Amino acid sequence: MDLFVFERLVREGRAQLDEAPETAARTLREALALWRGPALADLPDRTTAATRPESLRQEATRARVEADLRNGHAHDAVPELRELTETHPYDEPLHALLIRALRDTGRTADALAAYEMARRALADGLGTDPGPELRALHGELLTPQPTAPAAPAAAPSPTAPPNSYTPATPSRADRTGNIRPRLNSFVGREPELDAIRSELHRVRLVTLTGPGGSGKTRLAEEAAAGHPQAWLAELAPLDRPEAVTSAVVSALGLRETVLMTHEMTVQQDDPVALLIEYCAPRSQLLILDNCEHVIGAAAELAETLLTHCPGLTILATSREPLGVPGESVRPVEPLLPDPAHRLFTERAVAAYPDADVSHDPAVDEICRRLDGLPLAIELAAARLRMLTPRQIADRLDDRFRLLTSGSRTALPRQQTLRAVVDWSWDLLDEPERTVLRELSVFAGGWDLDAAEAVCTGPVAEIVGALVDKSLVVATPCRRGISGMRYRMLETIHEYAAERAAETPELRAAAERRHRAWVRALVEEADPLLRSADQLRWIGRLESDLDNIRAALHRGLVAADEPEMSSIVLAMGWFWWLRNFRREGAAWADQVLRLGAALDTRSRDSSRTPRLDSVDHVEAYLADPGVERDHPSHRPRMRLRVLDLFLRAELGQVPLKDERTQEYARGVRASMARGGPDAARFPGIIWPLMAFVLGNTEGIRDDMERSLANCREHGGDWEIGAALLFGVHVAVDSPGGMDGVDETLAELRTVARRTGDRWMLAQVSSAGGETAMARSRFDEAKSEFEDAMRLAVEVGAYVETPFLIARLGEIAYYVGDRAQALAALDEATAAADRYAVPDSRAFVLLMRSQMAFDDRDFVQARELHGAARVEMERGTPPAHFLAALNGLDALLTAVETSPGHGLRKLVDTLREAATARCSEVVLATLAERAAGVLSDIDDHARVVRLLAAGSHWRQGHPRPLPYSRDIDRIETAALSHLGRRAYDTERRTGATFTPEDVLRELSEASATAAAAAAATDSASSSH
């Protein structure tokens, strides 16, 4: 009876599978629960009779697992499916279910490994290939899934007010991590993977410990494979603990190109604060890989981030625990015999396709005697190109005797790896050993041209041999660069460096050639960073940043000022463009200190001061003229400009310090004389040093002098940069719109000739600002959209928040409120991602203005306060401060009295005029003041101020929200005054200067205050 019930329930469950998988799962579980052992166990010959129910039971099990997968329980199904596929190795539907379950839990690598196991089982056991279903699944795993199109914006909630000023959910999804898929399989460690993943749900810091080569990095990557936000920070290339934070910043993709939309843009300069700001609101997994050589810095950063970022989980790999509170330490044990054998066999096939070592007993011996360490096993398998497994096992005898005693090793690393590398070293001929020693001077990696510049002998042939012998890893170049890139595993690199130290003359010569190669590389790249080929060269320098840092460090140790100066000056634009400003400023400072120290030693050979005790600013100010005949004078002056420029961008220049002012004046005066050095970066920015000095009077004349010098001594890019600086200053200055169209036209022509996306984006941004000043909003929108496209193309993601916000501002000005709010939401999300406080402040100010225009004064004040808080984190330009303070004055007029608001407007207008804000900014303030005067029926002044504003706008229309208010108060003034008086006041106001408007507002403020006092006195008397 139970058998018939079982069959009925199975039929029902299968029928329910498509329409109601949850019901199907319950039905099939009920059916399977009827089983109490083998089917028809009481029959004397049950084999034939039980075949059908047993087969149906297996089918029911598959259907129930299928239902579980459809119900989203893939994670729970994986252990059962592994057991089932081991019991039924030729059941293809079960294998397919396992692969699907692994795929659905994000474990693509494990899914591919499961397919490979199924394929091998079918091939070895049945001599057949996988069927169509398995092959189709395999194809899906190998084919990247297309990105889903962005969903249309959801309709506003019926309960939400239509004019909500609260930022909506960010419309751009964050990137999902940087862990790259591996090209080879991951073998074994399934229990460790499950345990680590479980631990990551329980605690926030897990550290994988173990010797080098034990597979910590690969295990960490596999454990993170199913995490929706997993980022890997590779610390192995670092040679200084101070670089840990910057390495994590780069790994998270926060090193972005910066475009300049105005001269005062400042980005977040504290990398720890940047990480906290980015990680704090997110739930993500950060892998800190290879912490052992920077253990203190890694531990400090981990504790800081975990303390401030509640959604962050850290998975670290190290040869020792980090020692941070709450840390869970998981030792990475050697591979068990079966997976170790499988790893050797798979790598053997890759190294020598004709090899058949799966049943060779020497393989088990090799794996056992290599302690199951994956790197050692892989290196051993690579030797199959020249040795049999038996030969490999026999040659390991002496090495493992060393490992057990440890008496003949001097390297403080895990001894198994040293034995493997020693053995590999013994197999090299002398030219190969020489090249391996020389390659150790590289940091992070190299290409073949670099190797040929640094190493001796037939380099290409020897590097190829080292690749074959697994001492050098070759991978295709990325970032649009063709060819292969090479690197040594960490342990191999350390071993090679130790061998190089045994021959000091060879290493010193290789280091000199390495510095010369770096200098040639950066000097070749410098002009090409400003060309149509810039993306490739940006990628090239980013790939070799570790080599550049190593060359600078060695140059500092060698006290080679000319070489260091050349490298730093050639890297200056890259450091600024790609937002490595802190690093660039540090190197410029070091070279200047080195020069001052060398000067001291030349005057007094008994003194060689420590660099950290040298004050290069004081050394220059002591006698600025004494250096003019020095051979390093010109590069030192260029370095001083670069140093001031980068430190000013970082907010590290004490602007009010007299010594700094004197120093900046001297450096500026040197470049202001003109010549070739003032017509190339960094000397070309000398006019902008007026902002450091806090005095921009005459800056437009300086811009003209700089442009003339660039036309004489520079090329297209230098001319374009001088034109660009001039346009940015002109648009925000009084009288700056005169001749701006001609300048922009020339600038567009020059920028197109250079092909530099940075300059092209700047031209579009400047064109947009010019169009905004004239209220040509369609034109401005087109320009800002072009700037957005170019910014994204060049990787200038930190600039996108401001550009998106400007597009939102345009939408508001033309009356498209919904589009304005959507753009401001998107700008908020982008500003949060890239930590751009100035953009956040601008967005909040826009929201506050919109709330004020809707007469929601409480919300406007709240948003205004938030904007001021954000503003204090950056250094916004004068016209932003004018808008912020102007809105504060209007809110004050509403909250207290018109007199108080007018007094604030007087101060704001005076500050804006003193800061030489443009006429449009002054016009907006005057027109806002007219609205306050209209509320107290001072209609004659209303007309005069509006006339002044119209005159300053040079006839260009006002934005739509403002124009409605202006029309209203003008109509009221005309009705009150009559046409003749109205026209008289308008003619008077059209002649006003800013000083006239200030006088009018001061008088109105005093009158309003007196009226308010009289009213208060009358009230108190009653």
C-alpha cells in the first residue's frame, strides 16, 4: 500500500513542480518519508522487482532537490548533492543539479570544478562525454552574463510628498568587487571553504595563517567567491608599512582621475578617512592579502576600519595573526593526500599534456614529502617537462632531510618552500641564475622590454626558460597594453633577492640600470599622458607604480638628486591627474630636502644632515639668489612649484603663514619671468599661485602673460592649458565674459589637436559654465553631458557628482522638477561613493533652495545647515559661499525679520564683491534682496535693485524659478508706483554699481530695523 501511495505522491509532486515548487517540495518530502529501508525487502528475489521503485525513489529525490533549488535553497542542497553524486557518479541529472546549486550560490569556480569531475567520471568509467544538459551548463558558466538593463525609475510612493527633498536610493549600483576569476581549477579544501564562509557570517575578522605556499590567498579568494561585495587588496608588492592604506584605497577603485571644473576643487586627501567614508555605509568583504611583512600597519588599519564600519568584514591572510580584538584565527592546513594527488595530476597535464601520472605511486610520495603545500606541489609538477615522477621523488631526499632538521637554512621562512626553490635553483645554469638575481630588483612585475633594459645576456630566451621552470609567472598585460607581463611569486622573489645580495656588484649594477629604465619610462610617458594615447600610458604607469617607487627609494639612498628630480618631475602630472597627490607631494619634498642636504655637505664636508632634519624652505629663503648658478637650480624651481601645487590641493599649505607667503612669492616670481620652464607643467600653473597667496588682483593679466609665454615656448597642450586656466578664472570674475567666446573657440581647436580627454572634458565643462552664466540652459546641458562622457572615458569618476548635480540644476531652472530631483539623487549617490564633500554641499544647497522656493522654510533651513557642514569639509569657491550665505539671509528674513535678513545680505554682497565674484552672482544677490524689500513695501528700491541686476546680467534671462518671483514683485511695484515713477526708478537702477546697491541695502536695513524697534516699543507700551 505504501508503494502505491509513494508513486501517487511522486506523480503529484512532479506535476506541481513548475507551478508551485513549494508545494511540490512538501509533497515529494512526504513521499520520500514513506521509505523505511530497501524496497520489497521481504521478497526472496527482490532485485528485479525493486528496480522500478528504487529508480522512482531516485527520480523523486532529484525532483525534490530541483524544487529546493527553485525555492532558493541552493546553499542547503550542496552537501546533499555532493554525497549523492559520489554515490551515483554516472547520474548526469544529479551532477547537473550540483552544478546549478553551486552556480546559484555564486561559487562559479566550484561549479566548473564539479563539471570537470563529472566529465572525468563519465570518461573514465563509461568512455563517454557529458550529455547536452551538462554541456549547456558548462557553456553558461564560461560565458559572462550580460549586465541587466537599468530598471525604470519607480513611481513615487503615494504616501510620499511630491516635493520630497530627501535623497532617494542611489540609481547607480556599486561595483561588485575586484576578485578576478582564476584560469586554473581549485582543488580540494571543501570543508575549509564551508567553515570559513560560516565563520565570516559569525565574526567580522577572520585571519588565515600558515606558511608561504600553503594556499592562503587562493583559499581566501574562493571563500569570497559567493559574496556580493568582495574586494582584494594585495599587500605583497609593498615595501613600506605606510603604503598599506594606499594599497587598499587603490584596490577599492577610489584612485580616480580628477577633472577641474573650477579652480578651487579639493578632494578627500586622508586615505584612512576616505576608506572609512566609503566603507561605513556598506556591507562588504575586504581581503587583506599577505600581511606578514606589514603586520603592524595591516593590524592598525583593520582595527580602525572594523571600529568605524559596522557592515565591513575582513578576511586576512598572513603568516601570523594580526592580534586585533575579536579576531578568529584559522590555520590553513596542508592538503589531504587525495586532493594533493589530484592537484599534482592536474598540474602535470597542464605542464606536459602527454604525461599519465595518475596511477604512478611516486606521486603520492612526492605530495607526502612536500607536506601537501600547494605551491611546492605545483612547482614539482612543473618539472615533469624534464623529469619523471620517480626522478623528482629521488632528488628530494636531501632537501627533506634539511627541512626536518633546519640546520642548514638561513632564510626565516617555512622550510618546505625553501627546499623547493633551492632545488629549482640547482637546476639553473649560470646565465639563468644571473638573470633571476637581476630580475629581483623589479617590484611588482615587468615586461620583456624592461627585462632587456635591466638584465644581461640573451634575456628573452632566459626569461622564457624561467617561465617554463615556474620561477617566473607570465600573464597577458591588461589596461589595453599588448604583450605579456611577468612577475615572480613572493617567495621566489625573496629567494632571488637573497641570492642577488650574495653578489653586491651585480645587484648594484642591476639597480642602476633599473633606475635608468624607470627614468626613461616616465620621461617617455610624460608628454603622452596629455595625448590621444593617454589611456594606454596611464595604464602603463599604473602597472609599474611599484617599480617607480622602488627606483625613487633607491635614488634617495644613493643621493642621486638629478635622477630623482627627473623622475619626480616626469611623474608630477600623473600624480595629479590620477589623484596620487599625497604621494607626489611627499616625493617632491624628499628631493628638495636631498638637494638642501647635499648643499650643506658641499659647504661643510664633515656634515651630512639627516633628511628629516632638513628644512628646504628655510634653506631657500636664507639666500634665494645663491642657487641661481647651481646646476640643479632649474629643476629645483620646478620641483618647488610642484610641491606647492600638490600640497595646496591637499590643504597642506598654511596660507596665512608669512614664511609660506614669502616662499610662494619667490617661487612665483621665478616662473613669472617666463621661458621654457614656465611653459610646461608644473611651471605653467604659476598664475594660479595667486590663490595660495590669497590675492587674485591682476590674475587675468598674469594669465595673458602666461599664455604669451606658452605660445612662444610651448606646444598645443601648453597653449590649451593656459587658455583653459584663463577661461575658468574669467567666468567667475567680473567682466570675464568679454571675449570668452573667442577664447573658447580657440581652446576647442587646440584641445582637439592634442586629443587629451582631460582637456576636452575641461573645455566642455568651461563651455557649460559659460552657457550657465548666460542662462542658455540647453547649450549648458549639452556641454555638461559631453564633459560627463569624457570624464567617464578617462576614468574621472570623482568629477561625475558635480557634473550630474549641474545637470539637475539645469533641469530645475527650466521647470523640470522631477528630473531635477532625480539628478540630485544620482549626484548624492556618486558624491557618497567618491567622497566629494564639495559636490555633496552643492546638492544640499540646491535642495535647500528648492524647499525655500516652495516656502517649506523648516526643510530649507535643515538642508541649509547640512550644506554648511559639508562645505566645512572642503574649500568651496567664493561664488558658492555667496549663494550659501545669500540663502541664509533670506531664511533669516523669514524666521526673524526683514531687517535682520537685509543686514546679512549686505554682508554677503560686500564679501562677494571683495572676492571678485562675477556679475551674475552679484545680480542674483541683488534680486534676492529685492524680494525682501518687496515684502516690506519698499517698491522704489525694489525697482532700482532689479534694474541693476538686469544690467549686470547683460540682458540674459533669469532662470525660471527666479523669473516668476521677479515678475510678481515687479508687477506689485508697478501697481504701487505707477508707470512714470517706475520708469524713473528703473533708469536710475540701471546705472548702479555694486557699491550703489550696498548703499541702498544698508539704508533699507537701517530703516527696517528702526521700524521694527518702533513696533516693539509700541507693543511694550500696551
